[in-house]
Amino acid sequence: MEIRRFASVKKTKKGVPVKYLAGAKNPKKKEKEILATRKKYKQGKKINVKKVSAFRAKQNKSSG
């Protein structure tokens, strides 16, 4: 049986996939938010999904 793996993805120095930050008005701010959300999720803390979703939508350049 053959084990299939996903192709490796280009990431930032902090480990966030570059594609997640593409098209953001402020990529560093978006990266910081992604890392904070990741940390909370891994610790099992509550995540305000509405707030995260609103932030990420606001970061998109083409909001229309």
C-alpha cells in the first residue's frame, strides 16, 4: 500500500502559508491574527468565530 502525502506549501518564517496572506491589505496584521487564533485553538480556548471572520473579510482587498 502506497502512502500519499500532500505537496509541501510555501510558508512565511512564522509558518503561515503564503497563500493565506495573499490579497490582504496588511499581511503582517493578518498573519499575527492567524497565529493568535491557531494558538487559542491548540490550547482549547474559546475562539470568537464571528470576530475572526469579520477581521479576515475586512482584510480582503476586493471587498465588494
